[in-house]
Amino acid sequence: MRLTATLRSLVTALAAVSLVLLAPAGSASAATVTVDNATPGRFTASANWGTSSWSSQRYGPDYRFATPYTGASDVAWFRAAVAATGPHLVEVWYPADPGYNNATPFVVATSSGSQSVTVDQRASGGRWVALGTFTLAAGDRNVVGVSRWTSGIGYVVADAVRVTSTTGGPAFSLPVPKSALPRTEYDDPHHDYPAIDLPVGTGTPAYAVRAGTVTIIDDSSCGRGVNLTGADGAVYTYCHFSSWSVGNGASVSPGQQIGLTGNTGNSTGPHLHFGIRTGSTRRCPQAFLLAIYDGVTPPAATGLPTTGCYYATRGVAPQPPLG
């Protein structure tokens, strides 16, 4: 829901906070390695994996595909050179099609053993999709694999992977690109409880505001969205996505794309609904977002106010669901 300028002027100023200087928020400038299935010496697969250039959503000249098989994993591997041990964002690219697999297992060889992330390859094709942030060991080795061992239906696809070191990255990020909105939009009130609605068009990237773990939301109120449980224990809620960019349970880093904005759920127009809560207490996110926009450390979630950022009182009416 969007507000008129007149209504905005009725909102009281948010509580002042003490801020510490931090580098401007945004994506980290970090070492990135991209490996396509056609990169010489960087991809291996058995003869069970075919080659196709049918889909225009492919990365590079072609991609590999195979039928599901539960007799063996038969992993197709992407090899990458990791410069230094540490956290790395792992993303995958694949063409999507209704005939492709709805539960494709991607395997990430972390420093503590292999971890599997299931991806629906019928959706979110033709773009980088984040599997999460993982600690990878230094060295040149097989890092990301695509397994045939799935009970899902349709071809499993191996196309390209991207691995980015997140060491030294920013601690916080705006929930949408800084260029998407002026600063004045980040102090707007919500309509009836602590939160904010950011007026961005469908398809705008939505970013993790801080490191944490994602829980997918898909209901009639929030629509497609996520709850990001931050490293601080607070929950950062995003609503009305058109699509997700991460899977349920994914670990994410600040500035990592977690979805694309939209108009799903209880929404009267394209926008991103963003809220913060600690326990069951909703917090006003405006001071948090303004600090990040200004390139300074935001206040702790527990220190954010619970009033002063909306203009309609709930009275005795039921409190809207969290999220």
C-alpha cells in the first residue's frame, strides 16, 4: 500500500540512533570464478549426460542434461580454483522448462564435506540462482556438482556455476538496489503496523540485508516471500515477490539476491513489503534502512522503535499475521 505526501507528513520522526561509520552498503568486490559446462578442463560428466543447445535460456553455447537415476549419483562436476579458504557465494545457471526436473540435487563440496541443495529447474531459469553461502577450501578441485539421484520428474540440467568469495564483504545491504529508490522512500510510514512498503516495479532484485538463513513464505497475505533469520536472531521479512532466487534453508550473505519483487499475495500494486521483528515484536525498519543508505552501521534490531512509523492504529482489531 502506498501513501500520499500529506499522510507521510503526519508521521512522527523516528527515534535517533548513535551510528558508527561503515563503508557504503552494496555488493562486495570479491574474486569471482564462472565455469560453464563448455569451459575446457573445468567440467566432467559420464556418457549418460547429453548435450543440448535447444533452450535460449542457456549460459554459453550449450548445456548438459540427463535422466533421473536412483541407482547411482552419477554427478556432473564443475571444477573451480578457490584462492583462499573462506565463505563463498555459490550460484547456478540453468535453462528452465516444464519438462525439466522439479527436484534437482546440486552438490557443493565444502571444507567440512558435501552439502546438497535441491532446485526446481522448472522455474527461475536463464539467470543466476543462489544455492547459498558455503565455506570452501582453497585449491583447484571439483566444487559444484549436479546429481542424477532424484525422485523428481524430468531431465536434470548442468549448465554453469559461479563462485564468489564473500570474505571482507559488507555487513549490511539495502533490500533493493540503491539506484532503485531515493533516500526519501526509506523513511515512509507503513499503513497500520511497524513495517515499510518500498515502491519498486515487478522484477526488481531483492537482496539480503544481512547474513542469515532463509525460510520461504508462500501464502495469501505475504504472497511469495521470505523470512530471513539474521545472525543477530532477528527476523527480516520480505513479501510480494514475483519469484524466489534462493531455496528454503539457504544460507545467504549481505547483498545476495534472494528474490525478484512483484505483486503476489495481499497487494494492491507492485512493491516490496519489508519488516523486522525480534521474537513476536514488530520493529520500525526505517532507521535501519536509512542508516544503510547513508553508509553507516544501522542500530541493532532490538533497539529499533515499535511505534512512530505507521499512522493507522489497530485498536482492538486482530493483529495482522507476522510477515
